[in-house]
Amino acid sequence: MHPPRYYREQAERARRLASMTRQSAIEDALCRMAEDFDDIAHDLETGAVEIRHPELMPQLSKGQC
């Protein structure tokens, strides 16, 4: 998992892209994504979830979702 800063940057990127589009469905989706990224960053900052190095995470075998 990435540090909170990464998710804050992704939220800003989504907001920037949303402001550039003229299609309301895309704008809405990007705004929801930005909120989700902010929520993840907040959870990481407050310790609601912990950051684990990718090598410590179980890997899915190919063919699984």
C-alpha cells in the first residue's frame, strides 16, 4: 500500500481531470474517485489501516480476482 501522500495526489489528479471534462457522468465518477482517495489517505493517517510492504502481502495466483 502506498503512503497517504500518494492517495492525496491521486485525489487532486482526479479533481483536476474532473474539472477538464464536459461530460457529467465522467465528472461525477472522477469526483467520487477523489473522495475515495481522500478517504484512504485519511484512514492511513489515522491508523485505521496499516501500510504493509508488498512482499509481505499474500499474492493471488493467476486466474483469480
